[in-house]
Amino acid sequence: MKKTRVMIVDDHVIVQEGLKQLLELEEDIEVVEIAGSGFECIQSLEEKANPDIILMDIKMKDISGIEATKLICKKYPNIKVIMLTIYTDGQYVTDAISAGARGFVTKDVKRDDLIEIIHHVMKDGSFLDPKVTGCIVDHVKKGTKAGQAVKTSYFTYRELEVVKELVAGHKDDEIAERLYLSKHTIRSHIKNIFRKLGVSSRSQAIAKVINLKIVNPE
Amino acid sequence: MSRRAFRDFMRSHEKDIVRELYDRLEKRPYSNYQDFFLRTEEGLRRLEIWVNLVINGIGRRAETLFRDQEKVAYTRAVEGFSFEDISHVYLIMHSILNEMIRKAGKLHPFHLHDVYSEMRENMFRGHHILATMFLKTREEVISEKMYHLKSLHDFTRTMIENLEVDEIAGMIMEKSRLLLKMDRSFMVLFQNHRVKGVFSHPAGTVDDEIFSLMERSYKTKKALFMDVEGTIHENIRLSRSMRIMAVPVQGHNRCYGILALLTKDGEKGLSFSQMDLLHQLLNVTAIAMENAYMFIELEERQKELRFLTEKLITLQEEERRQLAADIHDNLAQALTGMGYKIQVCRELINRNPKLLAEQLDNLTRIVDDATRQSRELMSSLRPDLLDDIGLVAALRKFMEHFSRDTNIKIRTYLPRHIQLPPEIKICLFRVVQEALSNVYKHADSKTAELRITKTKNLVRLTVSDEGKGFRHVSRPSGMAGMNKMGLLAMQERVEAVGGNLSIDSRPGYGCRLRVTIPIKNGEGVE
């Protein structure tokens, strides 16, 4: 029988470890990849990783889980993303769903349930943790529109790389050097980033990506 | 007896007449006007002149007497004497002259009637001229006073409603210029003994001679008048007329500014009542300025308070956010991981007991780590260190970390042990934290100095550096840049325990922050 290939994305080693051990007790589940941040996750997908399921934390250093999910769902439509987080905020849930996540599960999930959810999502199902349904109902009732974070179109891997560099405060030529790209290419990426964010300056762009929680500044 | 013989007779008795007049005037109760004759040299001289003029007018048209009476009437009316009193003196004089005429008639037979009626007519005519002039002048004085009163009233009303210092200055400049019919007006405003504003109406530059007269007026706090020759007088009466005048606008112990007025066409005289009105206008101006400054200060205070409140709220929010992040990052994640591990262990009980033991050991380490983290989280919320090891030791420990992290060497002058109430200990600890963090962030200094001394009633703290310093301002709210928020929060903290914080800095000369906190009796003893 083909094993379900799972990738864990979380910035805490204890969680990574515990989750890996917990899942690998199951014969038909294999943890094939572990990433410590949204960006690391995209990076390893770019390189080689090919999981069936990604268990994705939301709040992590650098690129947020939701932003990473947006890109993954567009670029790798076969990979199914399940958010696994401490937060039960309605905004996160709707943002995650809009980004393309197939499941939203809180971290205190029990082993049997988690395994069942993974199987369910593998069969093209979706799952929302009962703990967050109340929040979503409230959120929709309040009339809050789908999260701002998803109003902007998603960023490509390269663009996310440049966004990270922008937030870190690097200049164009520094970014070019760090990413082994030409200054010209960097400029065109930055232009695209501005357009997607609807801003016209570096500082506005930085403020907006931090405000939208796309990037978590160090 | 001829008119000439009569005149000679009267002349030979001139001194007797004056003396007689003087004696009669002395009879009580006497009026202000009598008082003027009796008590002042000018009054006595006036009596002599008057008697002299009456006698000289005997037998001719007494033009000199008439002109004199006209002048006297104007002066007395302006000076505010009553017409009734003046007439009373006139009647006394009249009766004395009558007696003298009778006396002369007994000694020398002459045509008494002609001489008498001529002299009486001169006297009557003189008195008539005096009366007419007096009333006319009085009317003028009254209407002038009414005009002044009205302008003072209008001025006061618009003035006290105004809270803009510049506008108040503009109003007094315009008003005084019109009132004294001068050509240009100037105002220099002072604040904390520094020139705060210079105004000219009509717009233009202030000439050096005007400015120096204003400066002198500011130094002496007196009105000064400069005549065409450039001589400066303190009294308009001495200078009689003037070209430039400078007057201070002053209230309670404070001079707000100097008003100056200039006339282009040579010199100008000022009447007593004009000066009087000007002074009253200046008094009103000073009150209006005082109000305006008080209002500004109040507004500043309020702004500062608002700013501080906002800052405190942000600080609190920031602290909470940080705390939530810390809990999420450390404790919640650790608990989550442990939860997974426990579930793993549960599965391992039957499947692999050897691996279970390993997992449990691993779990114990994680629990220990989490316990340590939670302890650290707690102590960052409140520096227990202060209670446990005392202020001096806590400061030393803090500075050790600070020096290691920032490479800034700190010279310390601390007592070996210091007994203080807990709230003062916390205050001093936080001030040192903030002050040193400012040194690191802004001063660009490789060294700093910390000094704490305590007397029976006072604890003193000084943090100084030899860094780049900044422009000194009296209150932190006036400072530009980031560190003012920190300074403001420090100031608030120190004032909350009844202390006082001052900052002494100049660009290029480092910064010295001083805190003094009084200690109530017995509080220092634990």
C-alpha cells in the first residue's frame, strides 16, 4: 500500500519532533519532510520535496503559513494543506480557507483524530475543527469580508524571497547579490510586489506585508 | 488823585494785599484750590502774579491779566480743580481790593467812582474770560475722557477674548499707534529672557536706535523717550516732546515685551491723559498676555499628558503583545509538543517498552526546559531580583549583562548596600535601565557612569555619558526624536514617587541625567 507522504511545517523543534513520532506510529503515514518556516517549506518544494499533505503552522518566522499556502495551492494543486495551529481566530480560519487550505485543525488534536483527518483530506475531503466553527459563524455574522491578506494576489517563490529581503532592510544591489540575481531582475520583482500590494514605495510595501502578517519580522 | 497816583498807592501796598489775601485764604475749611495757594510755591507765586497784574491793569485795558486768566483757566480745568473753589478765591480777592480802595479814599481825595468801576470791570472781565475758558476746557476734557474710556472698554473686551500672543501684540501696536497719532509701532516679545518675536507695523525692519531703546527699556523696565537730538529721558515731562518712545508691557513680576512708537515728522508732545490711557491699555495687554501664556502652558501640559497616556497605553499593549508572543513561542509550543509525545508514549506502552523509557526520559528533559522557561517568563514580568538580592546587586547584575551585550563600560559609584522602599527601588532600577538603553541607542559613547548616593532624607542617582549629547530643553516633551518618549516615561515614573528628574546636555558634551527622590522618615529602614 502506498504510504501517505506528510510534510510538517512548524518553527518549534519540540512540536516537529512530537508530531513526527506521533504520525509515524501509523503504518501508512510517512513524514518525508520537516520545515521550520513558510519560506523553508516553499524552498524545499522548489528543490525536491513532493508530499501529499502539508501540516502547516500559521505564525512562523519569515513567511506566514497562510501566505505559503496561497502559493502552494496555486503552484502545486496536488498537494493538500492542513493548517495546524494554536490560533482559533475567525480571521485566520477564513484567510486559510481562502488561501486554499483543505483543513483547519488546532494543535491540541488527538492522534486518532489527526490521522483520520489526514485520511479524510487525502480522499479529497475537507475538515474544520469544531473549535473554530463558532468563530467562523461570528466572523461571517459580523460581516467581515474575507481576510485582507488574500485580497492581494499571491506571491511567487522569488517574490517572497525578495519580500523577505525588503523587510530585512536590504538595498537592491544587496538583494541581487544575496539572491544571485541581476539588479534588473530584482527591480522587476519589486515592481510586481508593489503592484500586488497596491503600494508605490518600499516603506509602504514593508509596512503592508508586516501588517497583513505575510511576513513576520525578526 | 489821578489814576496813576492810585496805581502807585496800590503798588506801595502790593505786598500787604498779597499777605492779606494769603491770611484770608488760610481760614478753614479750605478747598483744594486754597490748598494749592497755601501749600505750593507755585501757588504763592500765582497770588503775587495775579495781584501784580490787577494793579498794573489799573487805568488801562488789562490785556496781560486777561491772557493770564485764560491760561490759568485751561491749566486749572485740566488739573481738575472745581470752578466753585476758583470763584470763591476770586470773591475774597475782590473784597480785599474793595477795602483797599476805601482805605485809599480816606487818605487821598480822588474820583473814586471812576477808578473803582474801571478796576472792577477789569476784574470782572478777567473772571469772565477765566470762566468761559474753564468751562470750554472742562467740556473738552470730559469728551476726551469719555472717548478714552470707551476705547479702553472696547479694547479690553476684544483683548481678553484673545488667546493668541501674536494677535494681542498686533492689537496693542495698532491701538497705541492710532491713539498717540504715531507713524510706526514695534513690538519685541520676550520669553524666558529671550526674544521670542519681533513685529513692526507697517511691516519693515526695526532700526538699531529703536531696538537699542527697546532693549534699554527692557533692562530698566521703564518707559523711555528719545527726542530729536537722540537724548533719552525717563519722563515725558522732562523731554516735553519725543521722537521715539519705548514702554514695557509688564504684569506680575514678568515683562512680556516692549512696545515702541515712532513719529516721522520730528517730535511730538504727549498729554498727561494720553500717557495715562496708554498705561491702562498696556496693563490690559499684560493681563491678556498672561492669560494667553497660561493657556498655552495649559495646552502644552494637556498635550504632554495625552502623549504620555498614549505612550503608556502603547507600552502596556506592547508588553502584553510581547508576553502573548513569549507564551506562544515558549510555553504553548512546549506543551503542544509534550502532548504529542505523551500520546506517542501511550501507543508505545504495548508496542515497544524500551523505546517508551527513552521517550519518557526525553519528555522529562522537555518538562524541565519548559519549567525553566516559565520561571524566566515570570521574572521578566517583575524583577524579583530586587527583592531577593537588593537594588545594588540587581543593578550590578543588570550592568554586567548590559556591558557584555553593548560593549559599553560603566563606571559605578554605588553604596555597598542601600535600604529603600520597594517602589523607589523599582523606580531607580527602571530609570537606570532606560537611561543606559538611551546611552546605547543615542549617545554613541563607549563609556557611561552610574552614581547613587543616599543621605538621611534623599536618594540621588546620576547617569552620565560622554557621548554626542543633544540640544537641551527644559521639558522632555520639547525634544525631538525617539528618546523623548523614554525620558517622558522616566520623568513620570520619578514624579510618581515624589522625585525630580533633570537632564543636562549639550551637543558634543554628553548627557547627564539626575534624579533626586526624597525619602520620608523611617521609610529607608526595612
